[in-house]
Amino acid sequence: MFDVFALGPTGWGDEMLMGAVMTVLVSSSSLLLGITLGIVFAACKLSNFFILRAIAEVYTTIIRGIPELLVIYLLFFGGSSAVMYLAKIFGYMGYIELNAFTIGTIAVGAISGAYSTEVIRGAVNSVPKGQFEVGKTLGLSGYSLYGKIIFPQVARIALPGIGNVWQITLKDTALISVTGLVEIMRQSRIAAGSTHEPFIFYTAAIILYLLITRLSNIFFDSAEKKYSKGYVSKEAS
Amino acid sequence: MRFELMYESFFKIVEGIPLTLQVVLISTILGIFLAVAVALMRISGNRLMSLPAYYFVYLIRGTPLLLQLYFVYYGLSQFEAIRESILWPILKEPYWCGIITLTISTGAYSSEIIRGGILSVSKNYIEASGALGLSQTKTFMLITLPITVRQALPAYGNELILMVKASSLISIVTLMEITGIARTIISKTYAPVEIFLVAGSIYLVINFIIVMFVNIAERRLGIEKAT
């Protein structure tokens, strides 16, 4: 029964593992894009300009209210023409086609970004105002204020939330399989179709996802510990 | 923008609304029973009950819904025993496979919400109820349950919206609900933006109505909004 998972050309073992690597790669790049979007839109939500707040509100409402699959279809069918349209503005007339990895990263990144926005906004809000004021009183600004004083505190509070967003993002990448990117989901479908053994290949896919979840939990737990070093004793008491 | 196309496709996509709502409604109702059962198992204090419940929730929350759907729809049908069992008329239908998968999924997620709600009921109430001579079942029905509903409702509203979104996945197993129809029109007309706007707005309206109902229910039950 397990010889279908043999490594090399006789089995699907190495293909499934490559699928898992692809899932981790596309999830990580989506999470990074999402955190970037999250920082930008959280800044918009916290800004004093009504227009910026409204744009950020529309973005998070749309993403949270519309199925992920629709967003992926939009980018899958419309992504290349949108990029070509943008390129035309800058004078490039050629044909551009985005590959499945890029489309997947943009789509899942945009979804992930909406959740990150809320996490980061909440984290920034929970940093006491006094921290900003004291920083400014000490004459700090720019990187020394935000990079050295505010960011470490935001990171500590946001980390558990980002861990949840990672979990959601990881699972959302399964939907990119509809665009043809060969990650765990797509690979197990191909293998199931070719061997007529859907049950064991989908079971293998379940185990791979649970394994990635388990490993990332360990990673996030240690990261949380690292960032909350100064707080541990306080919380324990 | 091709507004005429948007206008035409609106009436086609609207035809998918009943199926979306039907699937969401049936799986939500079945899911509540599953969720309560799993939540009670988890807090039972008996490891034989709580461990399976814990692993069930872990399994469902740790894997993508699409994979669960494929597992039920394609994975189970591989076995002769299932194809010959009395369950086959149900398991061969994408419609029922979709409902089973969504029920299991919402059951796992909501069980966590319900568990949180039950655990938030103060021990004093339970003790007071015991002192008044109410039986365990009566205490659960008259004290624990109403407080749990109040506690869990805001989070459960979110879960309902997630269910509406999740129901779009059944389009992948050939069911023509909102997303399924939208996808067909996109691949015929190649107008992804227009169709996305139409289908997306329909989903937003559905979710907006759900939020409204949940808000009304919250007000009725006297839940104060944490702002």
C-alpha cells in the first residue's frame, strides 16, 4: 500500500514532499505580502485622513465578506490583464503573463492582508500612548522611535494574532490549486487521479498539512517567548 | 466596464442564491448539534470523551476545507464497501457531500465557541442552582444554556459569515451556487472584474443581512457591544 509513496520515478513520495515545500513557500510569501499590506492599511485605519480610513475599511470589509475563491478567480482570470494595463501606463506594450505562483501569492496575500490589518491595528492601539509621548520628549523620531521603541512592543502583542493569520493563510493556499499551482492539494489530486487511490493520497495530504501546522506552532511559540522576554515574570505572577 | 453584461449576469447569478442559502442553512443547523456534542465531550472531564473531541477539532481546524471536501467526495467513494452501503445514495451526491463537509467543519469551529461560552458561566450560578434543588439537566437547560448563548452569539455571528464564504467551495464539486455560476460566466465572457463585482456584492449583501440579524438578536438578549 505504501509503495505508491516511494521516492523517485516509481512513486509519489518525492512529488508530495515537493508539493509540501511549494505550499510552505507560497504561504510564506503570501504571509509576508499580507503583513506588508497589513502595516500599510493599519496605518491608513489609524490615520487622521478620512479618505485613507475609508479605503482601508472598504478593503477589509470586502475581503472579509467575499469568498476567497472569488478573489482567486478575479486574479486568476484578470491578474495578467491588470498588470498589462498598468505596464501600458508606463509605456510597456508587450505581453505579460503572471505565473500561478505570483497570482497565488497576490490573491492569498491580499486575503491575508485584511486579517493582518486588524491584528496590527489592534496591536498598535494597545501600545500605551505614553510610549509615543516619552519617545518624542526624548527627542526620538522616525526609525529610532518607531523601529526601536514602538515596533518591538507591537511585534510582541501582534505575534499570537499573526500566528492565527498564518494558520488561515496556510489553509487558503489550498484554494490556489484551482489555478494549477502544484502544491499539496493539487499534487494529491494528480496522484489520486493517476493511481485511483484518492483515499490514501488525501490522507497523506491531511498529514502533511497537520505536520506543517505542528511545526509552525512550535516556531511561533518560540518566537513569542523571544519577544516577551521582559514580560514573562510579570505575567507569571 | 461592461455594464450591460453586469446587468445580464446579475440575474443569472441571483439564481444561485437559493442553493447557497440552503446549503448554509442545513449545514449550520446540523453543525450546531455536532458542535454542542463535541463541546460537551471536551469539557466532560472524561479523557475517553475529551481526547477524541480534542483531536477531531485539531484535525478539522488544521486542514483546508477543500481537502476535507475532496476527502469526503472522492476519497470515501474509493471503497467498494461504501459504494455498496446504504449510505451510497447520499455519498455519491455532491450536494450531500458538500453539506456533510460544511457540517463537520462548522461543528468543529463552533464547538470551540460553545466551549468558551460554557466555561464562561460562573460556577456560582451552578452551585446556586444546585442549592435550589434543580437537577443537572434542568441546570444545564435553564442556567448554563441561556448564558452560553449570550456569551457565544457575537463569535457565532462571525462563524455564520465564514460559512457563507465557505459554501462557495462546493462549486468545485460541480454545484452551481453563486460562485459556480459566476465562474462559468467568467470563463465564457472573460470579464472577471465585472462578474466579481456582481457576485461579490451579492455575498456582501447576504453577509450584511446576517450581521443585521445577529445585531438584533444581540440587542434582544441584552448583550452589550464591546467597543
